[in-house]
Amino acid sequence: MSFDRINDIAASGMAAQRLRVQLIAANIANSETTRTEDGGPFKKKEAVFQVMPMGTNSNGQPFTGVRVAEVATSKDPFISKFDPTHPDANPEGVVMYPNVNPVEEMVNLTEASRAFEANVAVVRAVRAMTLSAQDLLRVT
């Protein structure tokens, strides 16, 4: 497999993880948003990954990357809290908060960041191998 194809695969992973990080950041930023333009609390968003065919190698074996197939809205129930002083409280004094767990989102953020970093490490390793190969060609 060529170095360019390896970089393409790593780049697909980095792009997918970058979008995932953006969604997680939006989830955390809106974890207390009780009123949106659509009405009701903010709904958690999640990236749904899908295998992306990227061609075949010289032996006819397929190689794949990853892409975000869709941005799904969580169907988890909202969190209800009793707060009759809140402007969005219903007649019983209950406020519906987003279905976002900040602790879970921080774990997801760490995971996405590490996955992104792993793909960066692949790109750096390929670059180092390319430079080493060029050095070998210059010596001979």
C-alpha cells in the first residue's frame, strides 16, 4: 500500500473525529439550554460513523477509511428537575433539561481526541518513513 493511501485513510479518521469533537463541544456548551428555536430543551447530537471504501491494493484487497454517515439526535429522555422559579418551568414547577451528561461527554471528548492523535501519529510515521526512503535513495 502506498504512503499516500495510508495518509488518506488516516485523514478520513481525523476528519471524522474532528466532527465528533465539534458535536461533543456543542453538547457540553448546551447542557443547560432549556429553550431552543425548535421549542423545548437542546437535544444531544452524536456522530454515526460508517466504513468508507477507498479502493483496493495491488492484490485486490479492499482498504477502507471512515466517514460520518449522519449526525443523529439522541432519543434519550430529557432530565427533569423541580425548579418552580425557572422561567421554563411547567405549571408543576418542573424544568426539562437536555439529555446531556457532561461527565459522559468529557469521556467521549477524551476518546475522540486520542483517536485523532493516533491518526496524527500515523501521518507522522509515514512522513518519517518517506524521508528515510528518500535518504536511502540519495546514498545509493
